[in-house]
Amino acid sequence: MKKNTLHPDLPLIQNADLNGKIVLVRFDHNVVKGGEIRDPYRIDRTLGTLFHIVERGGRPIMMTHVGRPKDKKTGTIQCRPDESVEAIVQYMEQKLHTKFYIPRFSIDPEKGITGIDTSINLAIRELRERRIGGIYLPNTRWFAGEEAEGEPREALSLQLAGLADIYVNDAFGSWQPHASTYNITSYLPSYAGFLMQQEVVNLSSVLNPERPFAAVVAGAKYDTKIKPLYAIYEKVDRLILGGVIYNTYLCAKYDVRIKGVTEEDINLAKELVEKDAASKKVVELPFVVESDTMDGRMEGKYRTISIRDFKAGNSYGYVLDIDPGSFEDAAVAEAIGSARTIFVNAVMGYTPHFTAGSQALDHAIDRNRTAMKMYGGGDTLQEFKDLCPGLYLSVMDNASYYFFTGGGTVLTAIEQGSPYGLKPVQALMESKKRLGQ
């Protein structure tokens, strides 16, 4: 398959007959924290798909998940007001000058919403008659069947399918196979929205990069990033690490101890150290910020140290940031400056107190004017926007930058070697074959 083209088996919204149809569209509008929208970027990126549906005569019923209402230990679902879709709907109503309706269903205190009842039928009639601009269902994870297995999931999928004529998935960031992203495709003609298409196309620039290819990866836990980290390692020419991932790597390589890094993770990281002894792809950031406490950036309690001074057996406090001077190091500057493709899924410091490393990284990357620069993940993007607002605004429409709406989805696709291995994408393609779309 050629670079930057879509697989012919992926059904596209532009090929769907939308006129007069009720269109159930799954977005990834998971941008609400504490009842407020932190950054509307993910919502704004889906407005093209919504406009297309309405412009071609479709009537939209929308849905998204927000947060993690399900307690993984007990299985109970808490329908908290600060994880409702109300803030999203208010934002969209102001943006689009139309009225959206949020249905109210009865809530079981343990199981959440156990089903979609007939009270929604009046709203669907008003939607068809254009008395409202759209229906926005409650948080999909409030529904008992969304993340369940077996009969409850199938029941929810059938109920969702019963609301509409067509299903559109524009939720690239929601890569897990749940009822609203996966099972629903068994019951309705299903299509990829424009954001989904764009993200899949741009993934090819990460999976088939122009070289040299440099990646910057950070994370708060080493064990959760091992598989995608090794997959990225195989693809890159240069790899820069940050956060706890980098601290763990340093402990494993230099036989030192850094506060907050577990022995278990250090043992896991030894494999990467051994791998890199031969390939030499990891570019070490030489200056890091050590702190006596994680409670804040307290005067006299943090300092810059050099990894070149590490001695086996030594112990250090919390390493909570990368010193900006690291990006002036010749090897680091060369790795970033010579790259033709740069992928970033990284917050370099312990936010909100230690942010200088992330800020310096973003400016160092921007100095490379010829590379394709790709950022993945909500936290990575939020940090960029907060720390470098002028740069963020100046590059939003710059063709050499691309901001993915789902960092976890990108890492999963890298791990699998293809966006077409993602379960919701597979489900769309299987739906096309099944229905002969």
C-alpha cells in the first residue's frame, strides 16, 4: 500500500448515503476534567464530520466517553456530574448556534444506565423535523453494557443501532473495542469520519517515516510503555527518553538508584540497555533536575545534576525534569536538528511544577524547519499549548506539524505496525465486507 493513502476496504463517510438518515456518530470528546473543558481541540477537529453529515441531509445522534466512571475493582459505575457531556454540549451549542438535546435515562446506583428507553423517541422525531440540531447521548461509559462482556454489551449495541440508520466512527482516540466503537458495526452500515481518515493517513508518516527518524517518548510508568517503546525503538534512528521512563533507563544503565523508580522496572529496563549497547539509538539527555521533594519547586531543594557524574551504587532524590541545557548538548542538538521525521509522545517534567524541560524540547524541535513534526496525546498537546502558547498558535496550521488526537492510539498502532490492526478500524472494514458497501 502506498504511503499516505487509505486502505480500499475502509468505508468512508463521503461514500455513504446520508440524506434523510439518522446518523449515529461516535466522537472522542473526552476533554472534560472536573466538569470543565480543558482544551476543545478534539471537539474542534470533529466539526468537519458533523458539518458534512448535516450538509448532506443527515440528522446526527452523537456520543463520546468521558473519564473512567467504572471502578475496575468493584465493577460499579458512578455517573458523576463532572463526567457528564453537558460541558461538551454547551461548547458545541455556542460554537454552532444550534440546540442539542441530552436524553435523561434512569440510573442504577451500582450499574449506571442499564438501557435506552422509549423516552428518546420524541427527541428523535424532533431531530427528524429539524426542531433540534442534534441529540447527544449521555457519557457512553455510564451505560452498563459499554465496557461489559457478553449479553449486556450486545443489548446496548442493539439499542444504539435501533436509534439510527447509519453509524460513523470519528473517534480515533478511542481505540479500545467497546460497544459504541466496535460491536455497533455488526448492526448498521458503518463508515469512518474525516478525522479518523486523517489520523490513519498521518499514522503512515510515523510507521513509514522519512529518515532520519527521531522519537521522543516519556511516561510516568515504565511497565505500561514497554511494548510500544520497543516497537518504536525498532523503527527509529534516534530515541530520546523522558519522565520516569528515562529515570528507569538511567538506573538500569548506570547502576544507580533514583527515588520513585522500582527495582522491578529497573530489571525490565535492562533489556533496553542491552539492546542499545549494540544499536546505540538512545540519545541521552546529559543534565537532569534532582529534587528532594515532589511537593513543588522549592527553593534550595532542587538542583541540576549531570548523568556524566553518575557512579555505580549511588542514590539520588526524585529526578523531576530535564534541564534545558540538555538540548544544547551537541549530540542531542544533532539528533533533533538532522531528523526528517520527529514523533513526540512526551511530557518531560513532573507537572505543574517542573516544566522547563518540555518547553525547551518544543523549541528545540521547532528549530528544525524541514522535519515533519508529529505530536501524539492529550497531555503532550496540553503541555505544548500551556508552555509555548505563541508557538502553538503559530504552528496549528503549519503543514510541517501534525497533532494526533489520541496518543495511546498512536502507540498501539506503532506496536501493531499498522492502524488497520486497531479493533474499531477492523470493525469498520469487516462491516463493509459484510454489507457489501
